[in-house]
Amino acid sequence: MNYMRLLKLLYIAERESLRDSGKPLTGSVVVALERGPVLEDIYKLILGQHTLIGQWSQFFRTADYHLEMVVDPGAGRLSKFVAAKLGEVTQRHFFDDEWAMVQITHELPEWKRNNPGKSSKLIPLVDILEALGLEDRLDDIVAGARADQAAKRAFSD
């Protein structure tokens, strides 16, 4: 799959997860780039610039502007909610190529507010929550994300 398209699909799924459950899918920092918002951790993995690149490269490789699966990592650790959200977003945008996805994400209020031009800029979580009408839940959402990250660290393999 073209990785720009993938990055946009994942961002939309992350955003909708925040809206629907108050929890992010990945918890990654969101960065506004010229072609729209991306989850920074996934973007850095694709570019080979993340500290977990060794684990990632067991399953995926980047070839030109495409991400190819080398070995299926499985979906066994995904919750039913996460799997459903990813499937729903992918199905809804099945016929949208990477450039259509750029246009879709350029319409999001949080990207418009943080449009970086030809550079990059952090999109604060509060801007995403405000665009979703959830700014009053910022403290609860951040506390929940921190608790989830602590639990992942404590119970990771």
C-alpha cells in the first residue's frame, strides 16, 4: 500500500477512536506535515528512523513509496474495537487513493489550525479534541492514555 495513504487512514482511525472511546489507538504524537497529519511513530518507522525499527523490519519494509508486509504480524493482540475501527475506516476510504486522503485530511480543523506549510509542526492533542468537541475531556483522556502506557510497560513481553 502507498504509505502516505496508510498514514492518513491510521490518523483518521486514531482520531475516530478518540471521538468514540476517549482513547487513542496508538498514543503517538501527531505531526502536521505539508500533506496532512501523521502519527509520528508510524511515520518514523516507515522511514526507518524509529528506535523500534528492528522489530518493525521483521514484518514490514518500505520500497519506494509503498509499505510491504514481509511477514504477517497477526492481529491477535488487537481488541475487537481496534480491529473494527481499522476495518471501518479502511472500508469507508477503500476507493480513496493517497491524494484523495491528503485532501480529506487537509479539511480537518486541527490540520488547518496547525498547517505547517513546507515544514512540520506538532498538532497538540487539545486541538484534536477541540475539533471533535471533546476539549473538556482533555485531562481524563491524557490520564487514561498514561495509565494505558504504564500498563503496557508493566505487562509487555
